[in-house]
Amino acid sequence: QSALTQPASVSASPGQSITISCTGTSSDVGSYNFVSWYQQHPGKAPKLMIYEVSKRPSGVSDRFSGSKSGNTASLTISGLQAEDESDYYCWSYGGSATFSVFGTGTKVTVL
Amino acid sequence: QVQLVESGGGVVQPGGSLRLSCAASGFTFTGHGMHWVRQAPGKGLEWVTFIRYDGTTKFYADSVKGRFTISRDNSRNTLYLQMSRLSAEDTAVYYCARDGNGYNFDYWGQGTRVTVSS
């Protein structure tokens, strides 16, 4: 059950766009569209931002979008705002063998 | 509104046991699978275990298999995590999370802290 690989940190200025990658294998990200993304502010519980690769829950800003190509999923934040500064984690379903795996996490800094 | 409230955390000696609870409200508990996810101090999220809505199917991370047991009481709208043979590596904040019926974690509790130390 190896973690999905994410960049440790990403930074950009307000108003810019960033993309966070999440690389798995053909047994998880590459095989299923059950990829989701979570935002976690310090000391708080995670919050679902994207599910099933690209769907947004009600109440989540449309500045957040998700996609997938092969074994790599991506989260894009457009029009970066100060409140987007947070940790972000991807997650993928891994089938009955692995079932579940999180990404290593990415710290987003708004300069 | 959906609420998940964990309890039962605390300090326990290595080799000891602890049972966590997660009280659910604001939704039909029997309609959703449930997860436990943990986060060690300064570390990332680690999925721990999942139980199907009816309790018939359970999955565990390799790191806890054989030591942790997930269960649920649908009559009490409560999720449990029985932890045994605890070690320092189990020190973490433990979150319960609702499965959004599409394999995702759509609601989370506030977490309960478990510290394994002598």
C-alpha cells in the first residue's frame, strides 16, 4: 500500500493558477475513476474538494477542478486566493486488494 | 446537518488497547459505509479501515491488520474502532469519515487524539 506521489510544495501569487499532480499506478489511479482531493487547514479536519476525478461537491468553488490521465491525477486551482493556502491530499480507490491509498500531501503557499 | 463526533482517545501504554467511538447524526447511518483515517503528528493522512453500510464487509490497511477491528451499531448510529497491541507508531489523530457512496470521504469528524507512550 504505497502512498500516491505528490509534490511536497507548490507556490504561486494571488490570481495565478497552480496544478498539483498525484501519481499512482495501474492498480489504483490508472484503473479507477474514484480519485478524490482533500483540503486540510492546520489543526482542522480535511474537506472534500473533488470526487470521482472531476466532480465538485456542492459549495466548493468552481476555481477547483480535477482531471486524470493514465496513472496521474491532477488538481488545478485557478485564480489563487489567500484562503487556498493549505495542505492538499489526493486519494484513490485501489480495488479489493489495496482498497484505499492517500497521496503524500502538497503544501500550497500563496505568495 | 451531518455530524460525526469521535470520542475515546487518550494516552495508552505500548501494548495496550483502546476503543474509539464515532457518533453519527443528521443522515441515514445505514445508508453509508464508514472509514477511519489517522494522521500522525506532522505527517500526512493514512487510511486505516472501512466498513460497509451493513457491516458485512471490512477492509484494513496492512499497518493495522490483525490489531484493529472496525464495527458499527446501526441501532445506535455509532461507529467503533477497537485498537489493540498499540505501539508508538499508532500515535495520531483519528478521524471517522462518511463514505459518499462513490468511494470518497464526504464528511469528517473533528478527530480524537491517541497517544501511545509509557
